[in-house]
Amino acid sequence: MPEKYGLAPGKALNTYLHTSDNETLGAWFILSDPFYQTLREASPLPLAQPSIETVQLALRTHPTVLFLHGAAATRAAEWRMQFYSTATSRLRTNVFVADYRGFGDSTGIPAEPGLAEDAYTAWTWLMDQGAKPENVLIVGHSLGTGVASLLATRLAKEDVKPRGIALLAPFTSAATLLETYHIQGIPILQPLQSFAFGQRLLKRLLYHDFDTLSRTRNFNAPTFIAHAMDDVEIPHAHSRTLLDSLIDPLLPPSVELPTLGTTFSKEEYDAFIEAQDKRRVARNTLVKKIDIPTLGTVEEFEGSFGRVVYAETMWGTHNKVGVQEGVQDIMASMFDLRRDL
């Protein structure tokens, strides 16, 4: 039960979802703290687990975060509990989180197509309870950013626009991670191997790419990215690559030099330098950059599908970049989360 891991009595509904391929997913719907406190103060008795009717009312009155978690542990992991508590209080949102197949009390074996279906099942459950797409913010962390990119791409194809997409400590692709780190290394591969389901997932990562880099341009909603410079599991260079990919279509075309081992003329080299200068000037004009001495840097621009914001923090490590108050304040402002619906 959610209360076992620190949530207040009656604040979360423990429920189960059923996927189109007959898997069962354990899930929690956690009430926005202002909404929960209103219920608690109005009740003469301790609150029981919220009913579906209460969940539906919460969805009508507060924005909701659909949280897609990372690879290690379950929805009850300590650092995730901290995110739920801060999101429901500081962001004033509801939070809906489901364990992927093979995680926690969910059935099945994790693999990219299945995890994509799990995320879509969670989204569909929210819609079935009366949520509107524009009131649901999709938040992915670590592996969950790859899952979020799959969900966002599917929704874009269906012409469904969520409130936004937030990627916390994302990676460009699983293949890049596997190339960057050895199995005996420190980063994401080590915690994966600490769990039986992580070992199974690691094997499947060799066959499924979770190619976030190729999918972010297909998003049809404002996008927020946050990454800590002290993240030793997924280097923040992954987020900068994602940012560059989103900016690139808005810049003047580049000029490529001939491949290594071939000669090029002075005219070709001059054209290359001129194109690079034009792109640099255009980028500086397009992207607004703010240095926050006590947090890091924030870069933002208007993309083809809405606002794009990247927060690169000095600290937060891998698991806690999303619970920093400064990061959450940026999210709250960008997605207008603190105002009741």
C-alpha cells in the first residue's frame, strides 16, 4: 500500500490496469496535496483510500503528472516517493504512476514494445476517468524518458496534444548508453544488474534502442529537459545532444566538408566556415540563455511545436534532479501547473 512508503492515509488510490496484450500493471493515483488537504479537513474521520469518483473530481480540478519511472526498483522507490510528495505539494498536481510489466507487482517481461504499451495504457486510463489531454503532463525519468518519447510520438500521430513533455536525465538512445559504458562500469548498467528484472531488461536493451533522439522532433507539445552536471549514470551531454537536435531545423543549413582522407578547396572551406558562423549567430538569436549562479543555466526557445526549455543544473545527481525546487519552479511556470483548472 502507498502508506507503507510514506504517503498520507487516503491520499493515493492503489489500482491495477489491464493492457491490450493481457498484462496487469500495478499503479497509484496520488491526489494533489491541496485537494487532499481539503478532503481531510472536511472529513470527521480518517480518510480511506480515495474512490474512483474522488479521482475523477481531482482530475477535473488539478493538472496531473503521468510519471514514467526509470529502470531500477519500482514505483515505491525512495527517490520516487520524494518526487510524488514534492510534485503534489510544490507543483500542486495529481500524480499517476504505474509499474511497467515485470516491475513491482506488474505481470510480464519488460521490453520496448511492451513498455510503450504500458505507458499508453496508463494514458488511456486517465482519459477514461475524465482527464483532458491538455491537463496531463507526461514526465519521464531516466529509462522513462525513452518510454515518454514513445508515448509522445504515438499521441502526436493520433493528433492528441498533452500539456507537455518533461524529460528528466534523458538519454539519446539505449544503444549510445551501451556503447558508452561497460557492463562492469558504474553508471546505469550497474543498478540494472542489481535486480532480476533489471538483468532481463538489460538483455532486451541490446535489441531495443529506445531512440529518444530520433523521436523528440515528432513531439507536438512544449518540451522541458533537465539534467544535472554531476549525473554519473547518464552524462548531461545526452541532454545537450537532444537540445541541439531540436534547435537544428530552425538554423540555416550547414555545409559539410568532404570526408576524411579527401582534399577540399579553399572555396569549400570558406563556405563551411561561413555556414557555421551563420548558424552560430542564428542560434544566439534564437536561444535565450539565463545563468542562475545557485542552480545552473536555463536555455529556452520557441520550437515548431511550442516552447522548449533546458535546465542544466550543477547538482541533483541522476535520481534527484527532478525534485530540486528550482527545477520544479521552472516546470510549474512553463506548464502553468499551480493554478486550479
